[in-house]
Amino acid sequence: IDVSDVDAVFNFDVPLDPEYYVHRIGRTGRAGKSGKAFTFVVGREFVRMREIQDYTKKKIERGVVPSI
């Protein structure tokens, strides 16, 4: 699927393959545009996020989900 003008991507899981993650979040930066990617991470998924950081050589900022 080719979707244009995507401002944000929300990931509710972390893919096992770092390349797939990069492809997924790349939808926000097509044709010189910019956007944001948010990934909800729990438990062992933190290890996979670290692997993605190593693969991309980019720091992924960690945030906190706001509560009511």
C-alpha cells in the first residue's frame, strides 16, 4: 500500500526485523517530507528497540504515555 501525506505512524508492537520497522516508519518521511513515529513498547520489546537503534545508528527518544 502506498499512502501519501502521512504525518504520524503509531506502532502498537515492535517488529522482529529492524528493516521492517524502518520501512514502516519511513512512510512519514517520503519525498522529503517529515513526520513522527510513535512506538508503544513493553517488556522484552525494549531489547528489540535497542537492536533497531543499533541498526539505524540513531537514538530513539523514550517518552512516557500521559495518564488522565
